[in-house]
Amino acid sequence: MKMDIILAGVGGQGILSVAAAIGYAAINEGLHIKQAEVHGMSQRGGVVQSHFRISDQPIYSELIPLGKADMILSLEPMEALRYLPYLGETGWLISNEKPMVNIVDYPDADALYTSIRQVENHVLLDTDKLARKVGTAKASNMALLGAASAHLPLKEKSLEKGIRQLFKAKGEKIMEMNINAFIAGRSLALEKDAV
Amino acid sequence: MRRNIMDLMLLLGDEAIAQGAMDAGLSGVYAYPGTPSTEITEYIQRSKQAKEKKVHSEWSVNEKTAMEEALGMSYAGKRAMVCMKHVGLNVAADAFVNSAITGANGGLLVVVADDPSMHSSQNEQDSRYYGKFAMIPVLEPSDQQEAYDMAYNGFELSEKYETPVLLRITTRLAHSRGAVYRKDLLEENILKLPENMTQYVLLPAIARIQYKKLIDKQQEINTSSEGSAYNYFFDAPDKQRGVIACGITINYLRELYDHGEAPYPVLKIGQYPAPVDKVKMMIGSCAEVLLLEEGYPFLEEMLNTPYMPQAKIKGRLSGDLPRTGELNPDLIAQALGMELSPTRAPSILVKGRPPSMCAGCTHIEVYNELNAALIQYGKGRVFSDIGCYTLGALPPYNAINSCVDMGASITMAKGAADAGLKPAVAVIGDSTFTHSGMTGLMDAIYENSPITIIISDNRTTAMTGGQTSLATGKLDEVCIGLGVGPDHVHTFEPSPKNRQEVINIIEKELAYEGLSVIIPVRECVQTAKKHKKQNIKKEVAS
Ligand SMILES: Cc1ncc(C[n+]2csc(CCOP(=O)(O)OP(=O)(O)O)c2C)c(N)n1
């Protein structure tokens, strides 16, 4: 088993927390992981991106080769498309649909959605809204993880445990909110799949 | 060795170095922040293990002071580490090169993080040249485990050869996470003065002796590379080609083959000077040799020189790989003539998202005021420096005309004023000012140069994530203490409310035919957010 994921977003959205939650879950299942992060200018609204690799065999490269990613998981629709050349033929494109507009030439959102829908395996949903419903838009990242979870080679329970490990230090309330966002994302994505 | 899953840690390359150094009995880390090296020191600052052992981990004012402080700790017999980004080694170079001449007493590890592709730097210089220049062993890890091991063993190597050891990493390793198994925890060294009490006195008569000793050590250092566990050879039947892979590039190569096994002989290098016999054997036995190196074609240049060209050596110089930028599995596959997977076309909708100053940033206010005050003089006279305020070069501000190296704003403004450019302005951040601005300020004080210096004090080292800034809040005292006339030092909090007042001050000082320092002070919005959260937590707790 091998799963290569590109995680994408904009500084402050919490995409690296998604990486950390997946990381805990994979380690709990005794899998190998490698994760490359691009930090740097992220605090100032720049692009944040991470190559995340999971396998039951040793992993060599920290970078995913072009055309080999099994999933792009993005907290922002334009960022989802930025890494399209990495996505393999049968790969999943899973993205939050809420645009983060902090540049003057941000493209038309509908055009972005059309492009995303052209990828055969896609999930496009408003994770901000989902997260707000269960308590806070800040948990949008965990709602997105929930939406992706059915396509990850990890057990639902290990992901939930991963989220608990990640938010343990922040207190019970924040932890539960994030778990609820995860569950909401998961249910909605499963519903969409069923349609 | 049996490995227990409970001992496994998931660490960034930077964190692995920090953990390895601590487990090897580190007594102090000395550093000035700089991407991608910052997380090494921050990990130690957060570490309970370090707190219990009272490992020194406060930030230094710049890389040169950090290097010298570490050298002092090594003099006293303890294990010391100094960390910086690649350009920091230019600042520390005097101390660094001479520390190879004095030699080390306690283990001395110099960790330098290079930034090929310039993810967040002004150049992509390759620190391996500095190691060769100083004639000391250089280690370059290929993964997080080796980063840990090399930090752990680096001190031993340093103590064995009595020289500093350079540990070179690149951004990709610094900022990737992988599994690390720890080794046994070592006790710190005891305080122990060097046996030779004159070896650190680099008077010419002594320096000549020390230099000779360093040269005499070279044979042993080479032998150590030849037998190093970090340099190893994978043989394979197809000798049409051989590959020499330095540092992290071995992973990109192995990625391309089932079970990571290339059909060609592969030499993996992690300790320099590169092992002469092993490299010679590769060249002798393979029809051509591909060199994979992050950064400059350091080894390739030694094997294929313009004076004695070697057509069988392939790499960045031969054009088989790009001359600049970071490598990746795709570039290496191309150089090996492998077919690439089909890829989807990039989306034409995607736009760049350049970093910009945050809403409410104090630097924005300062640039608005400075631009207004400068209208009467026209553009092209603002020398700036490195920090968040460098983003003032971009529209809509277009406020600055230079950013070269830390501290260069003040000195370049002075040079331009010496040439007759009046008024000349310098814009510098608080941390950059203490890093390298104060020394240049002395030049301007001595000549009462007609320049206007703006120290935009946001009370932190913001660009690298908000580390302590050593003189924030007392920069006026520092300037007056150094000798700037108190009448020409102004400190205030800039805001839209006092904008006209501030513009008037700047205009007055621009017209003044002497040195002035203007210090707008307002906290960075990012650290302010953090502090607010911490205060709420404290209130809840109390
Ligand atoms: C020699 C050197 N060391 C470190 C760095 C990394 N670096 C770039 S900007 C910066 C901090 C600047 O802080 P400050 O001057 O206070 O400005 P701010 O970012 O807070 O606006 C640092 C540490 C560098 N570019 N060069």
C-alpha cells in the first residue's frame, strides 16, 4: 500500500494541522510516512503546501514525482488547481469551495469549480460552512479531512485518535469541536458519493 | 540494535538535529534565526530535556557572536552547537574560518542550512565550499535519521580531530518530517580547559603552528571520510553508468527504482572531503558518472574542470541537470533518460499569491508616512534591509530601492550620501539593526553623515516567526549611547491619528544636514495576536 497526498492551502488555514493529524493516524497504524512542508512566507498569506507520503514499505523521496499523487487535499479552490500536474490519472481532488481572496487578480470562482469538476474523482464542498455548523469555522480543516477520510488508507478510528492527539493540549471543548467537524465532513462526502 | 516503536519520534530534519545534539550531551546552542535553520534552536528552547539540563538556548544578536560564543563554550571543554542559515555563515565567516585554526576543545558543531531554489533567501550559496575553505570535516545528511545521527556523532568527530565540524543541510531536509530512533543519552562534558593554553592565541607565530597542525590533520580527515558509515557504495551489474548522490539526492534516485535499487553502481556521500578512493573507483569502473548534488556543482567541479574537461562526468555543469535550483525525482529521471509519467496540464486559472505585509502592519503606516515626506525629493533614495519591511518594495508602496544583506541599509545610505545623494534614507528593522546596523551607525556618527535612518520597531523578529529582538523598546537609548545627537532621535507610536505630525518630523529630519534616527514603535500584529491569546489563557488559569 502506498498513498501520496498533496496538501494545499493558504497561510493560517491550518493545512499543516491536517498533515499532523494524518501523521499521528499513520504512525498509530505502524505505517511509514514522509512529509515535506513549505513554511517560509506562510504567515503573510502566502501559499502553504505539503507533500505527504504514506506506505507500508520504506519511502525514499520526500517529494512526490509529477503525475504520481493519489490525492490533492486543499482548503482553497485555486490552491487545489495549483498542483494539478502532480495528480495521477485516477487521483482524487478534494477541496473546500470557499475562495480565499487576498490578491487582486483572483480568478472567477465558477471557472475554478468547473475546472475542479473536470477531474473525474473530485469532492468539492464548503467545509467552512460545515465547520461553522458544529461550532467554529476554524475547524474547516478537520471537516476537509473528514471529507477525504473515506479515500484514505487509514481507519476512521485512527484518524479520530490522531485528531485527539493533535488537539489534546488545547482542551476538551476544542478537541470535540474538531472531532465533530471531522464527522460532519465525512458524512457529507459519503452522501455526495452515494448520489 | 533492536528498535522499539515507542522510541520512535516523528521529527523535522531541524528537530532531529536538535534532538541528536541534546542526546549527545549538548551544553549550549547559539544562533540567530534564519529560514530554514530556525526550528533547530526553537526545538531546544521548548525542550523539557534541555530545561532540566540547563542547556543554553537564548538567541544571539547575530551569527558571528553566536559562532564566537559557541567557540568559547568549546574552549571551556563543553559541547556547543551553532546554527544559522547559509548567508549567516558569511557574517560568521571570520570566526568560523579561524576556529579551524584554533581548533576545538569540547565538540563544536556548526550547522548551516542552505536554501537551493531560494525559497526564502537572497542567494543559493553552497556551504560545502566554506567547509573545504576552512579544511574541516563536513557532514550532509540524507534523511531525518542521519540528521539525528550526524548531530549526535558530529561532536565525537569534532573532539577526535580537534576541529569544528560543519553539518550542512538544505531546506527540503530541514522542513521534512520523518521517523527518528534515538540513541543513548550522554552526559555533558565536564568543564575542562584546553591542554595547550596558547592554541587560541592566533598571533602569527602561534597561528603558523596551528595552521600547520590543521594541514597535518588533513590526511586523517580524508581517511575518516573513506571509512565513514555515511559514505557507502551499492554495487550493481550495469556499468554503463554510475551515480554519485550527495545528501538528500539519494532519496530522489532510489524513488525511481523498485525497492530503491538502481541497476547501476551508486555511491552515496554524506561526509566530505568526498572519499577519494571510492570516487576514483566509480569513475574508473563506469562508462559515465552522473553527479547529484543539491546547491552548486561542488564535487562535479573538482572532477570536471574547464582546464581538464572530463566528458564522462555528467551533472549540473554538463547540462544534464539544471545549473540552478533544487533537484527532485523528475529532474533526475530526465537526466537518466527515463520516461516520465504522463501529467495533467497546469491550470491557466491559477495565479501567484505573493506574500504581503499583514493588514494593520506597522511597516505599512511607516511607508505611507515616508512616501508622503519624500514626495518633494522624488524616488530612488531609500536603502532598506532584510525583514518583513522588505515587502515595501512591492506595489502599492514601491517604497524602497535596496535590500542586499543585513545591515546594508545604513551603510549604503551613508555611501550614497558621501557621493552627494541628499537626502539619503535608510529603513531597517529592530532585529536587523542590532544584528548589523549598529556597527554601520558608528561610521555615520563619526562623520555626522547627512542620512535619515528609520528603525521600524515592531518589537520582534517578525520575518522568521517572531523571535525575541534583543534591544526592542530601548533603541533610542542605544542610538544616543552610541553618539547620535539626542535632538535628532525621535521615538513614537505611528498611527493614522498622528500621521501628519510624523510626516512633519520626517520632513524636518530629511532637510537636516546631519545624522538623524527616527524610531516608530508598534507591535507586530502577528505577535500581538499571540500575546493576546496567552494573556487570556493566563487569566483563565489564575
Ligand atoms: C545574515 C542573515 N541572517 C538571518 C537572516 C534571516 N532573516 C531575514 S529577515 C530577519 C529578521 C528581521 O527582523 P527585523 O529586522 O526585526 O524585521 P521584521 O521582520 O520584524 O520586520 C531574519 C532573521 C538573513 N536574511 N540574513
